Amino acid sequence: MEKKEKDNRARRIRNITNNLDAEELIPGHKDNIEEQLSIVFDALESTINGVVIAGMEGLIVYVNPAFVRMFEYGYRQELLNKSASDLFADGKVKSLRDVEKIIDTAEGESEEFLVHRKDGSTFHVEVSTSAVRNTDGKTVGMMASFVDISVRKSAEMENKRLSSQIFKSQEIERERVARDLHDSIAQTIYAAKINFIAFQKDPVKYRDRFEVGIDFLDKVSHELREVCDDLYPSLLKDHGLESTIRWYVKNYLQVSATDVSLSIDFKSRLSRDLEVNLYRIIREIFSNIIKHAGARKVELSLIEADSVVRLRISDDGAGFSIQDVGRRGGFGLSNIRQRVRDFDGRLEIESSPGKGTTISIEIGVQ
């Protein structure tokens, strides 16, 4: 078996040297070319980057094992003597020299390209190229190194999508706050002003207007507290997450005749950032239950153990198709996913139409 591998290795080296013309590579030393290329060949075979070498005609004369795996071919022989340009989805690429020109134009050492796998599917790679030259400086071929960046590109696209959704969320929140200030607080202040003006004109005739104006100012103070609490609840700041959750359940869920079971256990108070994010997550989930689920029973478990906070909320409501929500980009769930991701946490959602929903979250506590 070892002898067969050595024979195959020698044959592949001869194939490269023959196609690139060994005499062109090292004039006068063709007899020793296999020995001299042995170390280079071993390096190319073992590198984790995909490497391809093409002759002056643009045909592939060598690919390393990493390249074969990256492009999902079964054997390297399937790639030999094919045009290197066929690997690229970009119609502008007619040869590896075109790749080199594109990289030079971008003024970088590498450039991103979309390429074809064997089955025709595409993925993103980062490519760097170099000319294969002989000792006289004459170009006798082209070599390219490929790095699969499809995971990175997917992450970039996901981050871009989430950033766009977060921006929209912020705009919606700003609009809501502006609407609350205009429709409620501004009108109440104006009503107080009218009563104070009347009292100022005739304190005797309109003496009761002063008290009415004071009442309106008290109402404004209450409305402002509600707006501020919605942005960052004073209850959360002063009394912590557990008290805030219990208050929210009492004033929003239980008033709608929903039976809520709570199990909350912390060893100590959590960090401010984690408390705020857990509060936002829980409020988002409760809001969805109130608006969409029509649940009769809700169970919330929030436990800290072994430096991990575990949140589990389940309801017996309408449920939903996770695939459909994913395709529509369910906005509330996207916010929840991003908040969990910000803390390197783990999120699981179990739901189906008519069978309720269970959301489980785990976040490490530092």
C-alpha cells in the first residue's frame, strides 16, 4: 500500500512537471526536477487551503486534497485538464490570469469570488493568485489558493439582516414614544395650560380651574412615568427582575384571565445588562402570548444554577409554524434571537399550530 502511494505521488509530480515543462522551470536540470519539487509537492498536499495550478493554456494540471474536498469532487482526476475558469460563477473570469487582474484592480492580496461545486451549487471563496515562473522569470503557469468563506459570508448576511431589523425596531420604538408624547402627554399639558390661563384671567370666577390644572399636571407626571418605565422600568432598577416579572404578570397577563405559574430562583441579583435583556425577552414573549396565542395557561421558569440562567416559558395557546415564521422573518422572534446571541446564549423554540409554544433560553452568568 505504501509503495502504491509513493508511485501515485511520483506520477502526480511528473504530471505537473510535464504540463508546466520542467525544462522551462529549471533549465538544464530536468533529470533532478522530481527530487527538487518533492518538498514543494508535500507542502501543497498538506496545506488546508485549496490549491490549483493551471498551465499557460488555462487547463488544470494540479489540485491538492483540500481543493478536492472544498469543491466536493470524489477524485482529483475529475478536475485535471479542465479549464480553471469553469470553477468561477463570474462570467468575467476566463482564466486564472483574469482572477489575478481582478485582485490587482482591487489593490489587495486576495479577493472574494463565487464558485461552483461539482454539483453546480455555489459558495463564496477568498482567492489569492501567483504566477509560476522559471529561473529566467518567464511565466509558465498560474497557481491559486482558495479559502472557503461561505460560513463567514452567511454570518455577515445574517448580521446585516438583523442589523436592519434592529434599526427598524428602533425606528418603530421612536415613533411609538413620539406618538405617546404627542397624543397623550402633550394634550394633557395643553389642557393644564388652558385651565391655568383661565385662572390667571379671573382667579375668582375660575378659581376651580387651578385645581383642575393641578390634576392635569398629576396626570402628566403619571403618563411620563409610564413612558419611562416602558423604556427602562424603575421597578426593574429598584427591585430587580423577579419583582418586575411578578408585577408584569399581575397587571398584564392575569387581568386577561390567564392562569400563570411562576418559578423563579436566583442566587444573587444579575448584572444590569442581563436583567434588562431578560426583561425585554420575557415581555416580548408575554406580548406575543397576549396578542396571538389566546392561551389559558402559561408557565414560566427562571432558574440560575451552575453559573447558567435558564428561562423556559410555555403556553397552551394557538402555536405557530416555526418554518413559516422563519420565512416571514417573525420580528419579535428575531429580536429575541439577537438578544440571546448578544450574550452567547442558546435558544430553542418548540411550537406547532394548535399545540402551544415552549421557548427555552440558556445564558451563562459571569
